[in-house]
Amino acid sequence: MASLEEQRMMEDAPDSSVQVDTGSHWQRLATIAIMYFTVSNIKGMAKGLIYVVPALAVTFNQADGPMKDYLYVGGAALVLLMAVSGLTSFLMYRFRVHNQHIEIQSGVFSRKYTNLPFWRIQNVKIDLPFYYRPFKYALLVLDTAGSAGEEARIVAVPLHYAHALRRQVLVHHKNAEIAATEPQSNHGAALPSHDVDADEVVLNRRSIGDIVIHGITNNRVWILLGVAAPFYDDAITMVSSWLAEKGLQLNQLVGEQAIAWWQFGLYALVIVMMIMAVLALISVGGALFTFYGYTLSRSDDRYIRRSGLLNKQEVSMRASRIQMIKAKQDWLDKILKRVNLYFEQNTTVGKQVQELMSPNKLIVPSVTEDEVAALTVEVMPGCKLHRHDFTAISKRFIVHWMLMVWSWPLIGLFAVGFIASEWDIVMASLVLGGVLLAMLSLQWWRWGMAYDGKYIYVRQGRIGIDYLCFEPFKVQQVIVKQSVFMKRRKLASIVFVMASGSVTVPFLPQKYVQSIADKVLFEVESTRKSWM
């Protein structure tokens, strides 16, 4: 039997010629896996150190010359240690594919053995880190239903072998489904092999212009600004020094006798606009890095998302496992008439996953409203997100939050300002109260629920607007909440608990809530459809 290194040399051979089963012998990974383990260890260390960045920055700024040399040496030693750790992880990693089981041995100090049969594998994801792509290697991620995370990773295999193994797993699932639906008399006959990728259809593509719009309307750079806060002083000093070299002194520019107030305001506006433009460019770059070459495809009953500029990523999801469709539209999306569409399955328990990279979500970025209608009908036939028959929540929602929650701190702030004759505090409390009232009013105006006998729809939002749609038989639990005050007003809140999370709609009419709860529970009890 050819080893994986020999299989790599047959790159132009079709997938059908690749021997997926490695036999009873354990296989090593390709040597390039050392880089993967090293990068993973450095990422893990960086995530752990992110919380001590301010302390490290202060220590580095206050350190003198010799101390800084020691810090540089310590950082280099730490990186070298990560590289040695990556080499050790590579040497201790083994895997084999035998009798429709994938077995993995990994770990250095704590050894781990994973035995994953094909029938348990729900998603097979192929990732192509940028340092793998020139050598045509891939990272294979195997996800199982109900797992607390990604169940197994085969870290570095030839790309055509990864596709062949993925194909073999999906064919196994397809044949198992056919065997379950065929008449009993045919169970003894051999099942034909199905090409799971032959009928793949592209449903949506995103152009570079669409991705640029997504980067502008979904700016998340403010997160980086918070992380970079300890370095602001150094950055301001560097900018001031550079301007001084050009003959421009900031302290003279902002002096009261130097320029008029409107000139200073104009300078400040220009600076703010320049900063916002830089942040927008960074956000657009991040969107291009993540979504470049985006395609959403359907292969049989599975939806597949492929995207990425340097790191090519593939996320697949079975149609039956989609728990909810979510269409999110922020205020800038609303102006440009764009929508971010999410298909969500079960939530990964106990693990925080970046939203865009999550294996439990398929995102279609910045689509038009017509594309939203087409894609939602494709996934859930007959679904109509943008309806006009939503049952709105009661205005008691505003009264509850203003009187029971926000009134006490606002009254306290007002009283402190009034007693101390600090009228700016008094004014601030009044302005804050008005802003809160406006935000609650907008939230009340957006929030509502509808049911058409097949799907449940929820609308919510403040400045932007979100639409949710899910099938009642996928609900795992229905919770009806009613306080003493709500009972007097014949109001109630309803919570739908699903594998993708919970959806709450508060302050609805009591009879309407009870009717919806009864219908959903009847649907769950009477429907035998599988959504796993």
C-alpha cells in the first residue's frame, strides 16, 4: 500500500484512485504539520496573554536598555519553545483509517486516543492555511452531532486525499440513508456508489464589491482599538514627533490665540474622518481576507460554504440540521439595502467560536433583499421573512423597563446633581433618560411574532432590524413566563429553546402566547421528522 507521501506525488490522479483506508498501520503526518502545531501553540499562547497585554506594555515601556534586551531574549526563547513543542506534537501524532473508522493518537504529556466511526461524522470541513496551499496539503476537521467542539482533526494530509476521505464519509452516509428507505427485500443487494459532489449546485457568489460593502457596514475594528489601548501614548508621541519634524507643533495649533474655534473644530473633524477611513480600510481588508472567493453551494442535502483569501476554508451543513434562519440588518445595511443572512445549527456548548468561522453557522454576507428571499425559500420552502402580520408586544414593555429598571439610577443621578447644584449632572440625567426612552420605544416598535402554520417568525431590533424563522417541530422546550403584574394585564412572555439557542418574545397577549405554545408542543409531539 502506498504511503501518504507517495500519494501526494499523484496529485493529478482522480479521487477515485486514492486509497482512503490506510490499513492496520499507523500513519505519520506530513512534515509541514510541524508548522501547523507551532502556529497553533503560538495562537494559544497569544490568547492567554491577551489579558495581560496592558501589564506587559507598561513593563516594556518602563524597562531600561539592559532590561529590554532581556525581554527580547525572553520573547525569542518563548517562540523557540513553541517551535520545539510543535515538533514534539508532530512526532507524537499518529492516525489511521481502517474499517470505516478514523483513529487518532495525539498529545505529548497527556495522550489522547480518538476512535471516530464514519456514521458519527456529521460535517467534514477542509481548511487550507496559506502555508499549506503551495504544497497542496490540507487540514481535515471532522465534526459530530452533539459534540462539545470539533471532534477530530487530521492536521496535514495531501489535498486530494482529504477530498477522497470526505467523499468516502459522505458516500457512507448516503448509502446508509438509501438502505434505510429501500424495501426490506432489497437490503441484501449491493448498493450503488453515489458521487456526492457530482450534483453540486452553486446558489450564491459574493463579488469583491459585495465583500467591500460588508467590510464597511460590519466594522469590528473597535475591538482592536480596545486591545491597543496601552500603546496609545507611544503612538501619540510618535505622531507628534513626526509632525514636529515637518514644522507643525500641536500645542501651538490648539492654542486659544492661534486659531478660531471653528478652525479647531474643522481640524478635529478632518482628523476624525481620516481615522474612520483608516478603520474602514482595515475592516474591508478583514472582510476580503475572510470572504474572498465566497461561494455557497448545495450538494444533495448539504450546504457548503467556501471562502478565504490566504486561508481557504470550507464549512458544510446538512439541510435537516439547520435550526434557524436569521437575517440581520444594521442601520448602514438598511441604507444600502443589504442583509447578512445566517443559517444556524446546534450551538457548540462550552466553547467560544468566532462567529464568522463557526462550524455551526453559515453566513452569506451582504446579500440583497431579493437574494434573501431566494435563499430562505431554498432552505425553508414557503418561508416569508418580511411579513406584515406580526403580533406586536405590549407597550407595557416600555413601562416595565423605565419604571422597574432604569428609573432608580436616573432618579439617583438627578438627585445628586440637584442637591450639589451641579446642573450639568442634572441635564445629563435628563438626556440619558430621554435616550433610554427612545431606545426602548424603538425596540418595542420592532419586536413582534407571527405564525403561519408552518414556520414561526420573530422580528426584533432597535436601529437595525433582525428577522428570525424556525420550524416548530425543532423546538426542544417552550417556556411561558408571567409575573404578577403581567398576569393582571393578561400578558405573558414566551421562550423557544432550540439546539441553536433560545428565542424570547416578551409582553404578548396571554391568549396568543398560550395558543402558540399549544400548537408548537402539538407539532413537536406529533411530528416524527429527524433534524439531526
